[in-house]
Amino acid sequence: MPAETQAQQTAIDHLEHLNQALDSGLFVHVREMLHHMAPADIAHILESSPPKTRQILWQLVDHAHSGEILEELGEDMKDQLISLMSPTHLAKVTAGMDTDDLAYVLRSLPDSLYRQVLQSMSVQDRTRVEQALSYPDDTAGSLMNTDTVTIRPDVNIDVVLRYLRQRGELPKATDTLYVVDHQDCLLGGITLAQLLTCSSSTGIISIMNRQLESIPVTMTDSEVAKLFERHDWLSAPVVDDKGKLLGRITIDDVVDVIREDAEHSLMGMAGMDDAEDTFGPVLKSAGRRSLWLSLNLLTALLAASVSNLFEGTLEKFATVAILMTIVPSMGGVAGNQTLVLVIRGIALGHLGQRNTRWLIVKELLIGVLNGLLWAGLIFIAVWLWKHDVTLGLLIAGAMLVNLTAAGLAGAVIPILLKKLHIDPALAGGMVLTTVTDVVGLFAFLGLATLFLGH
């Protein structure tokens, strides 16, 4: 059995075992099971449970691990559980958390609760919270940890090793020590491998990597993820506009960004928020989906109004009514293929001013070629089915027009939406469907009215 499938099956088994124990009232047994589970596994079980079961499980969780569990949860789920906690308790469970995790847990708190939590914190933790939340969400600043290990360039390896032994513990995912000057400006870095393999008398300044690439604190988290993927980093330093070292970003935080971006794209294509809770309240979930459904209804009415323009043709020729859904359907599929390809190109940073026009022309030509191919096939099918050459030519012509338009629209729509600062993954599918439905129906019904009507 593949490792991923085995892990999923283990999680399902744990969930079923816990549910059986809860149904039997064996709360002490459930508490014992939760006590021996990792925070990430507990978070998974909480997100896989209905609201009432979640509340019971949350009460049975070891409060010493509550903060670690909260940072593993989606926003909706996290906010639900925080609402069950007092400000003092929340301040206690978040004490000692990494800066980025602390910001994630507290960022969405209402102002009144946020102030109460701050008042319940120690001065040191309060300072960490204010620093973490001073950076905009979805930037490198909101991702970074401040637990960096820094050294001076004028010491040798022996001094650094003695310092590390005296320190006793390294922050997690530490692979590089950062070399800074007296103003904490980043000069370079030295890897742990270099520390272990070079002579103890070797000076840091002679072996440090002066070309160490840093991340601006204002860079978006998506761009950060691309850099980590491109360079296979385990960690990277974060600096301000003056080059001062502020913290570092580690691979575990980047994995979360990649997963969230993937969820956002997947949910966005259905017009849903990526923070949507699978087992969330009915009214809240229904309200979130209503906006998208209302927009979709408007676009459907627009397509229906096109059909209404040709009501006489539809009443006169029943065969036209039977065939008219084929053209918009084919256009929608072809357009979505292009749309997904272009959205992926935007997400990966493949598209720029120089190659955008080339891509649009390419997709337009693909649309034309597909249009010719499927126009010929639909002509043969209709001719054999209905023994009507004229009708076959009409639907073939409409197919050519719509597949060409679909290829062009699938490439242009996400690029335009991106320029308008609208998420293509969220709105692109709806706009494309409207275009292919309207163009497809207008082309087919218009040609049918023009030629069959006479």
C-alpha cells in the first residue's frame, strides 16, 4: 500500500475508533488516545468531525498542545475553537509559539478579543505579537520566524562551535548560520556542513557565502514559495529594504503556502472560499455560496436571453433546439483547457510582457485547428443522423466560431483579470462559461435563422 494511502487509512481508523469511543461514553479512553497523537493528527481529526463532536474532542485535548493544534487548522475551524476559549487561556496556549504561527492564530481575532489577549500576555510575548502582525498577511514578513542564529565575520569556526555548544539548542530546520555586521545587516551565510568539515582555525569571513540570496520582507508568500521550489531551499533569510536581517523562512511554512494556494485554486474554480469548513454550519455555508450562485444565475439569464432572441427559429425547427446545446458545451470544455493552462502559467510566473502575446496567438491557432477538426466531425455526424447537409454545415460553422472564440477567451480572460487584480481562479471559469455560451448560442441560432428561416 502506498505511504500516502496508508496514512489516510490510519487517519480514518483513528477517527472511527474515536467516534465509537465517544458514542460509548468512553471519554477517558478518548482523552488517552488524543494524548498520544501528534498535534497535526488531532487537527485532522477535528476538521473531519461534525461541530458537536469537535466541541467534545476539544475539551478532551491536552491544553499543553492547544496552540500547536490551532496552528494546524484552517481559518474557519481555528476561529470556531478560539471562540470557545477565554483570552487568558488563549494567551497561555500561544506562549512560546513561533512568530509566524502566532500571527496566524491571532490575526483574525476581533479587536476587542485581540486587546484582551494582549493584556493577558507577558511583555515579551506581546512584543512578538505586535511585530508579527505589523507585516501584511500573505507576505514574507507574515511567514518568517525571528529565531535566527547569527554570527560575526571576524571570528573563526572554533569560536562559533563553542558558541553553539553553549547555546545548547538550534531552532528547527536550521541549515545555515547568518553572518551579520554590528547593525545586523546581512553579509552572508555559512552552512552547518561547512562548520563540521572545515578546520576549526578557519575564519568565517574566508568561507562565508557572500552571494547568499535573501528575501525582501514585502515579497508575497506565493513568490517566496516559487523561490524555494526553484532553488530547493530548506530556509532563507528575510531582510528589510536596508538589508537588515529580520528573520528567516523555513520549508515547513512554504509547504503550507503551496498547499493553501492549491486549495485556493481548486475551491476558487467552484466559486468557494478556500477556508470553507467541510463540516461548517449550514446557514454560514449557504450564505457564502449564495453570492456566487447569484452571479451564475445572471450569466445564465444572459445566455437564455440569447436563445430568446431566436424563439421563432426554435419553435419552427425542433431539430435546432435538439442540437443547440452541443456548440456551447464543446466551447466550454475547450475554453477551460486553455483557461487552466494559462492560470497555471500565471501562478508559476511563466507569463510576462514578452511572451503573453505569443501565448494568446498560440491558443487562438489551437482554437482554429480544433474548430476545423470538430466542425468536420460534427458535420458528418449530423449529416448521417438527420440527412440534412444544410443543418450539418450550420452547426459546423457555429462550432468553428465558438472553439476559436473559446481558445482566445481562455487565454485573454485570466490575463485581463490578473491586471484588474481579480483572482483568475475565482472568476475566470464563470466569465469563460458566459462567453462560450453566448457566442455558441448566438453563432448557431443566428446562422440557423439566417439560412433556415428563408
